[in-house]
Amino acid sequence: MSRHDRIRPISYLKANSAEILRELADGAPPLVITQNGEAKAVLQDAASYEAAQETLALLKLIALGRQDMAAGRTATVRGLARRIRQVV
């Protein structure tokens, strides 16, 4: 199934919402909803959405870590252990 098969007008969503939700729950790819010929929304199942959000959060952490490395804001493991001991 190509991406073009998963683009529908908002009228299709209104008329077939229960079927669309059932398909998404069964693992169908996201559905692009158009209004006046323009893509306005993407529907996907909740589990896929949550997984995508977790992935984005991890990617952000990696990007932040790389920025810290590039800026020289790093510490040795030995230094980290010393700081942890001071807090405890």
C-alpha cells in the first residue's frame, strides 16, 4: 500500500471514522486527512504515536549530548563518581 492510498478527504473521515479507527488499531499505516485539497492532519493509532514521541525524545537527548560534547561540557567518569559521592 503506497502513501497515496492513505490520503483521504475529511468527508471520508466523517463517514468512516469507526472503520478507520479499527484499521489503525489493526496496524494500518497513518492516514493523511485533507481539507480543500490540502493535507491538514495525520491519524495514527495511539501506540504508534507514543512510540514516535519516545523516539523523538531519545533523539533530542542524543542531540543535546552531542552539543555538550562539541562545547566541551563533558566530565570524566572519575569526576562524575566524585560528584555523585558528594551529593550522597
